[in-house]
Amino acid sequence: MKQSFIHKLANFSFMIPYLTLFFVFLIGPLIFGLGLSFFRWEMLSPAPPKFIGLGNYQEALIDPYARKALWATARYVVMAVPVKISIALLLAVLINTLTDSHQNFYRAAFFMPAMITISVGGILWRWFYNNEFGLFNTYLSKFFGIKIPWITDPDWAMKSIVFMTMWWSIGGAVIILMAGLKQIPKRYYEAASIDGASEFEQFINITLPLLKPILLLVVVLNIIGAFQVFGQTFMITRGGPEYSTRVMVHYIYDTAFHYYRMGYGSAMSWILFIIIAIFSTLQFRLSRGKKQNA
């Protein structure tokens, strides 16, 4: 008994560095931010922080700029997530049909952009999108005689952000989905082929049902990531034009670090956290309900 306790204590001791960092850099700031959201603290003001209860949350609900930022975030989520998941699934299925050597090449090729930091990628794509001498408009003008206002027109700006995000982050979803495809036994496909099922029928009746848990994981992760989008809009459009791409995290950043309203910025951060938690919970509950009905 004593030896078992010593072993458990030794095992726990190896977790202490991680737990220390976890509480210092994650749980601690999380709790501090929650407490701060109930105070009016403007760093440029000589007045000390003042407890106002739910005042910051009430202000966020009527703030037109916050509503516009939330609407921009919702537009991004609706535009980016379905397209990204669909393309990633298609690419994963196509790559999975290749030989192992070719699969390794395409996995690396699609994941390579994710290794580029968003600051570098943002600067690169800002140049691509330049109206006058950008790469895209140079070729569009040369071959089709047109120029697209990629990041200077509100109707095009968010689409341009989504397009850049596809290039930058789709590789992660492709790799996760490919890992899920590898877990599906080949004998199912062999039996379906013997029964005369087409490749499309095999995809609908075998691939999608068995891939649902992994697909759900990818959807939830991408929804969470989409709600937290910041680097792309900050580096490429700076939230413009006309605040059409100033998403929620971008507005929180401006509020806290440009206008130094730390309490209000913390409150909006927690509102965003609650929204993400609700969407994630709904996704898991809907998936669980479908499994029980099946």
C-alpha cells in the first residue's frame, strides 16, 4: 500500500510543472478576466477600477459596434466553416485513394501553409489582394481585363478573408479527416463493390456514417476557431472597409488595447466565450440525438 502511494505521488510530481503553467497562464487569467468584467477600468483614467456589476454586459448588448462585430463574426463562420469542411472532406477522400508515397506528398503540401505564421501570411496575402499591383489583379487584368476590389469593397472583403483562410488552415482539417478515413476497414468497400455499389453510393452509405465522429470533431473545432478569427482580419483589412471585417475578437482587441477599456473588453470576451460554448454544446447534443435515433 505504501509503495503504491509512493508511485502515485511520483507520477503526480511529473504533472506539477504542467499544472503550474496551466493555472498560471490559463486558469489564472481566465478567473482574473471574469472578475475584471464586473468593473469599469479605463487605464487612461486616473480613477481606480469601480465595481459596476453587469454594467459592462448590459453595454455590450446595446453597443452598435459590438453588434456589428458579432454580425461580421457570424458572417465569417457561416461562409468559412461549411466551405472549408466540404473542401477538406473532398480532398481527404481523393488523397486517400492514392498510393502511400503520393499521400505523404499531398498531406505535406496542404499542411505546409499552416506552418506559416499568420503575420507573414497576412502580409503576403495583403500584397496579393492589392488593387493596383497585386498578384491576383495583375493576372485578372492581363487575361480578362477586370480588377476585383478584394479588400476595399465591403461586399468582397469578407469573401477575401475566407479565401485566404482556406489556403492557410485547410490542411489541418484534411489531415484529421484522412486519419478518420484510415480507420474505416477496407472490407466494407470490398463487400459493397461485390454487391455492385458505385463509388458515390459507397461514400454515402459507408464513408459518411463511419466518419461522423471525426467529422463532428472537425466541425466543432472549426466553429470554435472561426468564432475566434482575428489574425486574418487584423493583418489584411484592419477591420475595414467600413468595419465589414472587424470581427468580435478584433473589436475586443481594439477596445482593450487601443481604448484601454479593460473591463468592457473582458465582458465582451466572456460573451464570446458563452456563444462558443453554446454552439459547441448544441453540436454535441445534436450528434448524440442522431446516434440515439439511429
